[in-house]
Amino acid sequence: MLFGRKSEPVSWIVVFLGNPGARFDRSRHNAGFFTADAVEKSIGIKINKLKFKSLSATATLGEERVLLLKPQTYMNLSGDAAAQAMNFFKVPLSKVLVISDDVSLPLGKLRVRRRGSSGGHNGLKDIIAKCGGEGFPRIKIGVGAPPNEDFALIDWVLSKLSAADEKLLKEAAEKAAAAIETIILSGIDAAMEKHN
């Protein structure tokens, strides 16, 4: 790319939520990053360019140009990355698709939503606060609830997955990658009907 050349516009931003670093690699909270890995494999790209406080890549899906982001801010500041990219490309909130873990869903279950509250998820909470509200589509990937009430939620989502649970989560991530494609090419209603 020539120095100073304006970046090509994008019509969608996909934000994969997770925490950077080896310590968090195999944790439930990184369901979004698992999905980014599945997207990399399915379309043959690397999400590795440092931009917008994220590892990033752009891809074309049908007629849509899509910015893929893996925020490197840690979960609680995910809105910093999403807001920077939104403001730079002037993408409306309705075209910012967020992929996150959800403890209220069974492990491996997907839920596609047009909009919604944070449900107590700190990454979603920060995006809502910094990007202008709850009106963004999202794909929630079930990671299951803690096994008992004495297990602190933060310890649960940051704990390492067993091999069996990791396999289930990776399979769910592949389904989430397919749901991203459906949302961008066919719309949220089609995705809710097909993937919920």
C-alpha cells in the first residue's frame, strides 16, 4: 500500500471478544477468539495486522468488505477497539457484529441476536458504553454455567477448558463462523432462523 493512501471503506466490522496472551488461550472467555481462528481457516487469511488496538484483517464476503478485529485491550476494554474502528470507517452500530461467550447458554449452543443488553458480560458492557448503545447484532456462544454456586464466575470463564470441552467449543466456533457469513450475506433474520 502506498504511504498516505486512504484505507478502503468497510461495510461491516466483526469484533471477536477474548483476552490476549497464552494465559487465556484455552479459556471459556475466549470463545470469540476461537471463532476468529475458525474464520481464518475457513477463508484462508490471518488476522494479524495491528490496528485499532486489535489484531485485524479485511476480507470480502459477497459484495461486502468486512473488517475483522481481535481486540488486544483485554475483555473489559473491548469498546475502545470497536469504537476506534467504527469512528474511522463511519460504520453504523447495526453493522458491528460482536462474537462473545455466554455463561447462560449450555456449552456449544449458539444464540444469534439482533440487539440486547450486556447480560453481565463486561466486554459487551464496554462496547455498549463506548459505541452508542445496545443496537448491535451479536452471536453468543454458550460456555455453560459454573458447576456450583461456590465457583466464582470470573474464575470459571478464565479457567482452562478440558480437552472434551475445548473440542465442543471449537465446533461451536465453526458454527459461529458460518453464522457470521449468513448475517452478512443474508441478514440477521435468516441467521436467527438458521443458527438459533
